[in-house]
Amino acid sequence: MKFSSLGLNDKLLEGLDSMGFEKATPIQEDAIPIILKKKDLIACAQTGTGKTAAFLLPIIHELMENPTFK
């Protein structure tokens, strides 16, 4: 699945694209929509599968969309 189909901020998508990231990994595909809905999540995946990005991309998205987000 492409990052562009996950509903992330356009500027965030531009940044991902400029770094060569086009497709989300399975953990990112599963986790990002849940985190964007502000739901709790416990996830487990092997090292190197993109767990950190799966956690941070929705947070960065929220900060970009709502600068007063707390």
C-alpha cells in the first residue's frame, strides 16, 4: 500500500517521497490508520520493519494538521 493512501498530510508525503519511501510496510499499513484515529495500539514486528515510522508518522501528521495538538 502506498503512503499516499493512508491519509497523511501532503507535506509529510512530499518528505517521504523525497527520501524514496513510497510503499508502507505491513506494520505501517496496519498501525498508521489506527493511530490516526487516536486509538491505543500494541504492535509487534521484527527489527527493521518500520515500527518507529509507524508510530511517528501519524504523530507528525497530527502536529502538522493541528499545531496546537497536545
